[in-house]
Amino acid sequence: MDITVRITQQEEADALLSRSVLALLVGALLDRQIPSDQAFAAPATIARRLGCEDLDANRIAWHDPEHLAALFAARPAVHAYPAAMARRVQDLCRHLVTRHNGRAAAVWEGAATGRDLYRRINELPGFGRQKAQIFVALLGKQYGVQPDGWRAAAGPYGEDGTFRSVADINGLESLEKVRAHRQQERRAAKNTAPGHGT
């Protein structure tokens, strides 16, 4: 099935996300403390710096860690915390190699239910509850991975017609709506933080 995503609004990056589910996983892993579109554009940058067209789990898993960290840190850095994120991406790829023969799609292939799908994603290094829910929503809404109960397993991110996360980005307009939602969430969290207004 041909997939076309428009998460980053960058042709090269979105093309890679459309054909490589490993790139999708890496983008999701990096989607922390930086804008989602920047995180999901990073796999294309990483592939380019590794000198390859697509990401390869085996190549990243056994790459020299110091060199990989340097590739992440080269300007412009792929993340605000390049060394830490290089380690996390390498841990993810090693998990895929040792548990799934290097095939990212094997993580969710054959998932019988949404709960099973969520469990498989949640077991990945660097994927906590919220990130796993968002990824289940992303797979369901944009990649056609929809076992029974996937929306429930994705929590609020699985709801239709919302703009909560990267799962809902399919163009510039939806990207702006997701950005606005995240800004609103940050303001709400700041307003409820201990000591606010004292």
C-alpha cells in the first residue's frame, strides 16, 4: 500500500517517512522537547549524514557511538540533545535488530488488537505510555494499521477530528492547529504548576 504523509512540509523528509517505517519510529522517538515537524524531519538528515538514501537498523545499531553522536551534533543539530538522542536511536535500532531482525514493521505486524499493538510499541526503548499512544494513533490514522480497538488503545490521540499530536498532521493547516494545541497544553501545565502565582 502506497502511503503519502505530509508531517514535516519538507519534500525529502516526508518522502522518507512515507516509504520507511524505521524513519517513522526514529522520528517518533526524537519527538520530545522539540517541535514534532522538526523531530520527524530528522531521519532524513540522519540518513543523509550517514551517506545513505534510507535508514538501516543494522547500520545504526552497530555504528561507532561517538561518530553517531557527532553526526547528530553537526550543525544544524538533529535535536536539542544530540548525544543523548543518538544513544536512544541506537538503542532502538539494536532492539529492532535483536528482536525483529532489523524490521521496524515487524513490531506491529500481526497485532491482533489495539491493546496488543499498544503493548508492542510501549516495549520499545524510549517509548513511554504517551509516546506509545501517539504512535498507535499515527499508525491507525495515516498508515492503515487498525486492529480492533486501536482508537481506544491510543487514548485521546485516537479520537477523530482532533489536532492533538503528530498523528493528526497531514498538511500545513493541521500542523498549525497541532502547534496551537501543544502551546495551549504547555500554558495550562505552567498555570497549574506548584508555586504558580505565589
